[in-house]
Amino acid sequence: MDAASLRRLRVAFGPGLLWAATAIGVSHLVQSTRAGASAGFALAGVILIALVLKYPFFEYGPRYAAATGRSLIEGYARIGRWALWLYLAITVSTMAVVPPAVVMFTAYLLGFTLDLDWSLPLLAAAVMAPVAALLWWGRFRGLDLSIKLIVALLALSTLLAAAVSLPRADLSTLALWPTDAVGSSVPFVFLLALAGWMPSGVDSAVWSSLWTLAKNDAAGEPVSVKTARQDFAVGYAGTGVLAFAFLTLGTGVMFGSGETFAPQGPVFSTQLVELYSATLGAWTRPVVLAAVVTTMLSTALTVLDGGPRAIERSLLVLRTTEREPRPAAGAPAVAGGPIYWWSLAGVMLITLAILSLFIGNLTTMIDFATTLTFLTSPVLGYLNLRAVCSEEMPPRHRPGRALRSLTWVGLVLLGGTGLFYLLTLAA
């Protein structure tokens, strides 16, 4: 890569990291760690397959935004207003489940880290209030800078903790597919939950396209398709590395120990850190604390921005009756209108209401949210493929045959697995 390319990547760098911060959260800290604890490296193949099959779905977000100057939301509207309504319905449904799951675990970690004996709703408010303040005063620039700092700390602390635990991990359990584990130590539904948010829900591809446009607006210049894809590839590679880092932590600390993670949130968060530090050494406790807290803070920050940002854009596009979806190409993409702030307030209030009434288990809620995400992934993946292969995409920027083929393989396998699961529920 020449000096000019490096300069362009440095200027455009950010949206891929924002997407990575969204991905590196519950899917990694909770699900990957649980996978290692229950089956060692037997689920490594499931994580790898999910990363490979879902890559095109996410890559199409920044690709479409950089090539057309519009978000995937406008791309859905060009497919048909039904497609945008469908996406909005899925988004509203998942935003009633995903933020409570993310904020709940973050709140438990915050209470444990700071030794706060507060109620769950109060801890949740303590998590969301600073996030809302940052988005209000810092807008996209504040979000962009904060995530870069948080993710840097997250990566260093997680990789250090994983390196310490690696010598204790049982590499003999490594498998491409956990044939012997499924149905015994690993329920089939957990495979869906693991793949559902590995590395993230497909709806986050829309957020990535919006962040790409917002970065263009903040930088004052459009990013090229090549640079946008490079920026995303860096973030995606990072999510893969850290997924296996948390898998290693779960394997090295808990697999074969006879201990299991408790489903209750306060116990789970305490157990997570205490088991790590007890197994790896007391000196690792600050490192593990930094890893788990920054992981969930980064996810809470990006989820609380991405959802309202997508809802705002969707409603603005749906309000137009013209053939040309709006906002038009080149229009500012920085969220901040009344719809965005009302959506953010609504998400926060719903989260507080759900957590005030919550009497179940943390892991049960997370499994439900991730399974729901898995079941909607093929639908949104298909819409993303339609958008990047449409007439609005310049031919030279459309995905090649290999990437389109991988997309169809992912659609068939993910859709088939989801259908099989639904049939088993109905049987």
C-alpha cells in the first residue's frame, strides 16, 4: 500500500472500528466464553463458519454507501417500500430485545467493578446516561474518537488475558464441527444463539453504511469504495481474532474444571472475573476487568447510537412519496434530528422498563436475543445482496462472482438451519 493509500485509509478510518465495537460484545464476552467453557475448542469451527458465511452481508454496507453516497436504507427503498418497512419492523423488534440484553450485562459489570449495591434499573441508567450525553455533546466525532480509544484498550487487555490462558487450554478439543458435543454438552439452540451474534446481527450492516456516510460528512470528503472496504476489513479481522481470544479464555479457565457459568446476571459477571483472576493469577484481575468492561461499554455505546440512527433514516426515507429515496446522494448523514433523539429516548425508556420487570436469567435473555437475530439474518442478508447488485451500484463496484456465490451459500445454510429450528419447535 503506497503513501497516498495509507493517508486515505487514515482519514477514512473509523466506521469499520465502530462496527467492530458493536460486534465485540455479548457475542464475544458471553457467547464465545460460554462456548469455550462448555466444549473447549469444539465450537471453534462454528465460530469460523459464521465469520466466513456472514462476511458478505456486513461488507455490503460500507460498499454500498461508498459507491452510491446513500445508505442501505435507501437501497432497501429502491427494492420496494415493502423492503424498507420489513427492515424497520425487524429493527424495532430487535431494538426491544438487544439493548436491554447489552445494557443489562454492562450494568451488572459496572456494579461489580465499582462495588455498587444498586438496583438493576439504576445501574442501567448509570450506563446509558453518559452514553446519551456523549452522543449529545460529541455527536459523531465524539462517538468516533471514544470508540477508537475504548477498542484499543479492549484489544490489548483481551489479547493479554488470552495469551496467559492459552497454555492451560486443551487444544485436543479443536474441531471443525462439534458432532460429538451437540446434544450433549452443547444444546442445538446454543449453536443458533452463538451464530446469531457471531460476529454481530446482520442489521448492523445498515449501521455501518450510515457510519460510513457520517464519516464522509465529518471528514469533508467522500471515501472511495476501496478504502471503505479496507477500513471494514480491518474491523472485521479484529472481531474474528477477539472471538477466538474469548473462546481461548473460556477454554483455558473453565473447560474440564467441573464448573459452569451461573445464568443469573450478578453471579455471572462476578464469576466471569473472579474465575479468570483465580485461574490465571491475581495480577490478571485488572486486565480482565478492563477487557470485560470496555467490551460491553463499546457495544452499549454503538448499539444505542446505531439503532436510533437507522430508525431516523428509515422514517425520513419512508416520508417521501417521490421515486427518488431521500436523503439524496451527498446529503449529510450525521444523525441529530428530532426523530433520532426521540428514538434514543424511546429505546432507553423501553430498556429501563424491561429491566425493571426482569425476573429471569441473563443467559436466557441473551440466548433469546441472539436466536431472534439468527432467524432474521437470511432476510436482511438477501436485501443487502439485492441492494449491492442493483442498477444504482456502478458495475465496477458490484460484488464479484466469488463473493456473490459465498453470499448465496450463507443464505441457504443460515436460512435452512433457521427453518429446521422453527420446524422442531412446531413439532
